[in-house]
Amino acid sequence: MTRQATAIAHPNIALVKYWGKRDRALNLPATSSLSVTLDRFHTRTTVTWGAAQDEIVLDGVEVEGHVAQRVLDFLDLVEPARPPCRVVSASNFPVAAGLASSSSAFSALALAATAAAGRSLEPAELSVLARRGSGSACRSLWGGFVHWTRGERDDGLDSHGQPVLLDEPWDLRVVVAVVHAGPKAVGSTEGMVRTRATSPVFPVFVAENEALVLAGRDALLGRDLETLVSCMERSTTLMHASMLTAVPSVRYLAPGSLAVLDAVDALRMSGVGCGWTMDAGPNVKVLCRAVDAERVRDALALHIEQVLVLGIGGPARLVEAL
Ligand code: PMV
């Protein structure tokens, strides 16, 4: 029987970072992390469970090789003895460019594939499944702010996202300076494996990050932007320091990234509450209050051509299930 389901998911940006795997096959993280889900950017994925043959279409192009294999391996996790499947997925923002496209992609895929397979999973189980596709995807099932707990179990069943519920919504913005929208040179898995194996700074990142997650979560609950951005910048700095001190060095930053950091420092000096983070790419994301977003955007636009203002997104959702 052919079944089809479509899901939409938003990417998330880590406020306190995930970098390094304690189990590569299961995508179990070395540390917990904390994220914000973005609005506007999304991935929309349709899975047909029972097609003539396996077929993967990403952003309008049929893909083969390791990109297709990663999707097919994920479908095998949903059901090892599955029928041939067709997956059609498209994102409305640059993929593999440090804009967290794998988080929305594997979150949408997990939701659409399980629905198309006729399976209904609890949110934590779905998050565990999404994590197997891409670690950060386990945080994209929820809107708002999400805490991914590292977990202790070897099978990873306690390593999944959980929403951080605020009493009232907090009207924050993420201003994205698109320093470079092209694909990154070193994929996140390769970068993580190399960093963990060779960087003398990586243990320092791991040792500090767990406390930063808890302090960041408390700052969120207490609406304390100053503390939140200090946790975010500290975690980001330690993560990039560990990348840079890997052998060979993993360098995602570009001159434009540093110009944006200087601009944020200047904004802060002038009294605007804001702070930055960067992922596996040169783009910089700046967290600020909604009322300050235009001022932040204008300041960054002096240095970077493309600056986008995003709000806080909602949860991943099914939009059709036949
Ligand atoms: O989920 P992955 O394998 O794309 O790794 C994401 C890693 C960072 O974006 C750099 C940090 C994070 O916590 O999202």
C-alpha cells in the first residue's frame, strides 16, 4: 500500500553549542546544548512509502551517492524491511552553509517518514530518531527554545530535545549576517571527529559547556538577555577555539565574520543588548530584542550585503498525510 506524508520543519540555531560526538553511529553528543528555532526558514519534505524505486529529490534535483545514501539509511531506521520510497525535499534557504539546514531537513524527514510508514511516535522518540539523521535535528521538532540533554545511556534513548517553556513568549530576534552562502568545505561530522581526536582545547569546551547550558536555560527562564548572550558567546568561542586547534585546523570563520563580531561589540557599547554565535560556517547570527532588530540589522549591513531578520519559529508539523 502506498502512503504519503508531508512535513514542514524550521532550522534551529544553538545558543549553547553541540560539537563532538561520544558515539558517532548514534550521533550521541559530547555535551548538552540549547537552541532557538527560527521562523521563515523551513524545509518541506514529502515521503511516499511504497514507490516504484528509491528516489531522493533535494531542491528539485534527483541526488545519488552519499547524499542519497544518508537519506536512505535514515529511512531504514524507520523500518529496516521498508518498501522502496520517494523523498522530495526543499528548503527555502541556503543548505550546508552553516545555516542549520540539516536540523530542519532531518526533523521534517523524521516526521514525514514515520507518518508515511503509519507509525506514531512520542515526541521524545521522534527526537531520538531525528538525532540519528543529524544531531541538531533532534532540537527542531519544537518551536521556541529547546534543551538537548546529552544523556548517559549507551543506546542514546535519553539523548533528545525537550522544550524550554517560558511563562510568556519572549520577543527576541535572530539577525543573520550571511557572510557566505556557499557550502562549507568541511562537513560537521568530519569537523567534529577531527576536533575531538586532536584538539587540546576540546576537553575545555566539553568541561565548560554543560554549565553554560544550565546557566543559559536559567537566563532564558528569567529573561536575562545579558547572561544568555554571555553564555552563547562563551560556548561559541570555546567551540571555534577547539575547531581552530584541531590538526589539521578546522576553520569556518572568514574576515567578514570577525567584522560582524566587532560591529556587535560596538552596538553593545552603545547600550543595545545583543550577542553573537557562529556555527560550522562563516555566517554570524545575532540575538537581540525585537525592538532593537532594525538597529542591529542596519549596523551589520554596513559590513555585510545580506542581512536577514528572523523571529522565533514554531514546531515541526505534518501538513498532509494520505
Ligand atoms: O547537526 P550537525 O551535525 O549539523 O551539527 C551542528 C553543529 C553546530 O551547528 C555547529 C552546533 C549546533 O549545536 O547546532
